[in-house]
Amino acid sequence: MYKANGYEKVLCIRADNMGDVIMASPAFRALKETFGSKITLLTSNAGSIIAPYIECVDDVMVVDLPWVQSKSTDNATLEALANDLKQKSFDAAVIFTVYSQSALPAAMLAFMAGIPVRLAYARENPYQLLTHWIPDPEPYEMIRHQVERDLELVKHIGAETTKKRLALNIQETDREILTTVLANMDIDIRKPFIVLHPGVSEEKRQYPVEHWIETGRALAQQYQMPILVSGSAAEKQLAGHIAAEIGQSATSVAGIFTIGAFICLIEKASLLISVNTGTIHIAAATQTPMIVLYAQTNPQHTPWNCQHRILEFSVPEHLRSRNMVIRHVTETLYADYVAYPLPKEILAETDLLISAGLPGRTTPAFL
């Protein structure tokens, strides 16, 4: 079914956001290390921005597929994509999903492209759509971290790695860009600073603006260090408002960095405080200590293999998903209401991180 020396050309389908791609990267690494595969990543525009920093990805195909949260793709585009995939003669397609997603639309795409080996989790019987069907036990029997879920998937075709940490391939030019940009804002990259990241892609994961402001003021007063409020270009107004209300110690850096320079910003930060979004997975890759204000959406997506603290809060009823798999998790795991964490709780967790000592960062960085 596949070449004697393994899967030479593998299509990895992870059509979601940046954080999802980062969490799948140890599984990409397992394929690369085990088979020496050329890894082609099929992902969305949102996911593609991180691909150049994942060392084991050799090629990227970018398309916003209609079965994930993105701009819809018309039939003609999908037909052209299937033909393009067919021309590339992949040996295998590996479809990565969270437990609430169906892999079968992507499996149909791979089937139409004539890819001979098609691997994915599926709750329903896929029949011929998948050659390697892994019945999905999540979330009804267990819930694994997304990294573990993805590694277990590729293990079914013999791919394994001992290097399970997240990693991003940072370029020295990106570090130079960061240093220059911050120097122009009178911020010395050699001195400690805290990053606040309030922006989210979904309203249900928002943490109240007034709490961000109060937290920033308290951090600035207690630790006497710059507070940088980060975000995308679309989040400039939010970040600017929060920074202005915190006061002179805070600066908005939203929308001013390339993704590479932003990775370096997170790498250099003494501490990241963020909602659960792609930024926390960047921080996990750079081993930056963090506090995550974690909306109770998907327990698979906590920071992986790094020093962190999590403060959870309930998703408002009117913003909860209609997906019945997600609703099952909400009703069983998140049945009890949890209020937004207060700024004083964030300060307490910050103190605990400092007391524990920060790997690669000395405690005096905070003092």
C-alpha cells in the first residue's frame, strides 16, 4: 500500500488556526523522523502564517475550506484543489481534528485526489473514505491534550518521536527586527517586561476589558516593569485603549510586528498573560512562563509542556456552541459556573510563578 521505505510524500491536513498547527507540529516531526517524509501542510490562511517557523514542514498549501470556521470556498475551488492534490501524487494524507470535528469532508477531498493512504479519527464508519480509520474515543471515554491526540494518530501508521515539545524555528533577523522596533519606542529588549494579550478570535473567550486594565495597573505598581499590550492589526483599538488606561508604564504593540518578530517578543517576555488563543502555544514553544485566562471551551488546548497557570471561567450561555459534542463536554466537565478570575487572583498566580523560579529566567527579572 505504501513504498517500502515509508511514506515519502505526506499531506498533513490541519485546516484551522495558528495554534492548532503549532500543536500538530510534534506529529509532523514524528512523520519526518520515522519515514524521512516530505511534509506538505494543507491549512487555512490563518494557520499558514506560522508554517515557515515549523522546521519539519517542507511545503504549504493554503486554502480556506468550507467545513471549518473560515471564508467559504466554492465548488470550483474544491474541484481544482482535488485535481492539484492528485497531480502532487501524495503517498498518504493525515487528517488532524479536534474531537468535535468531522474528518470526513477532508477524507472525501483526499479520496477524490486519489491519495492511497488516508488516516484520521472518525466517530462514524467512513467506509472507503479512510483506509486507516481510528474510532474516536473522545470525549466520551477520555480527553487527551491535542498534542497527545495528534501523536497517537500518527502512531497508528508507525510514526513516533521522542521530541514531543513544541518548537518554532526563530530567525536572527526576526530578533533584530524586534529589537529595532522596540528601541524606536524607547523599550529596551534587554530589560524585563510583561506581555498582556487580550484579543480573541471568538467572543466567548473574551476577558473583561476593565479587568485587563486593573490587572495591568496592579502589575505595573508591584513589579515596576513595562507592560506591553499585544494583538493583531484588527485589535489595535482594544490594545490601545487598555494600554492608555493602565497608564505610562503600558504600551500598545498591537499590529506592529511580523509573525516572526511577534514570536521573538513572546520569547523575550518575562511573563505572558493571555486568553486561550494561538499566542499561548507560541509561548509554550518558546518556554515563556504564562498565565492563561481560559474560557471553558476545549480542555485539549491548554499550554503544552511548559510552566503555566490556568484561571478558568465559564462561557456565557448565549455564546455556547450548538455542537452537541461540545455541549456534552460543557454539561459534564464544566457544569458548575465559574466567574471571571479577578485581577487579584492573577497577581497571586504571578507571585506563585516567581516563587517557583522561572526556567531560563532568573527571579531578579521581576524585581
